[in-house]
Amino acid sequence: MKINVVAIAKPEKDCYAQLAERFVTMSKRYAAISTHELFNARVTRAQESGAESAKKLYAELFEPWQGRGYRIALDPAGKELDTEGFAGLLRDRQEVTFFIGGAYGHGDAFLKRCDARVSLSRLTMSHKVAKVVLFEQIYRALTILHNHPYHK
């Protein structure tokens, strides 16, 4: 299984990134994990121009990953799942790509091209925290699928 996580975010080396990387490392015994953080001057300019400009650019930056397996957008209005349901998203898939939008989220056109929309929580959280939660849930889901006792 291959899992891609693509985010509109500045790459950082802080305690959140270290914790996320720990879960990525632990997950690699079950799946190939790749992370891609996309952020450049164009993103800054688009975000300064407003939500619609930013969402359009996010979708453009995500385009190279659009054909990569089962596509899941993280979205506050997405479906809330329990951990078993989250594991079900990964079950029997060769490749899964998660998309984390920028400050303005995802545009409707982009969301329609995804296979699923998932909310990690009804709470608002920073991108850094959301990535840690996502990577922990990916690891937890993989342990469920491989009958490892971590989930218990």
C-alpha cells in the first residue's frame, strides 16, 4: 500500500513535525508513506488576494496528485468517522492520497474530484496539529488492518 499526504503548508522542523514524522516512521512497516508540503510565493500572493484565488491555486498545486489512488480531502464539513471507519478507507486499497488544504480550505470543484471528504474533528485546529492527528490515525488504521495490538 502507498499513502500520500499532500498539504498546502510551509515545511517546518518543530515538535509537531517531529511527532508526525514518528508516526510516519512507525507506519512504514505497513505502507510506503510520502509527505509533500507545498508552499511558495504564489500561495502567499493568492491568499492575500482572497479565498477564491487561494482555493484555485491550491487545486492547481494538487493537480499532480489527483490521479493517485483513492483521493481523500480533509474538510471540516466532511464525514466524521470513528477509527474503525477511518481504517475502512484504507482497506483493500493500493494507493490513497490525503489532501490538506491551505488557510482557506478546498474549493468546491476540487472537492467534487475527490473520492471522499473526511473531517478529523468538528474542532478547529492548526495545520500542524491536524497533520499529527492524521498521521497518528493512519498508523492506528494500519495497525487495525494488520491485527497489531496498538489500537487496543
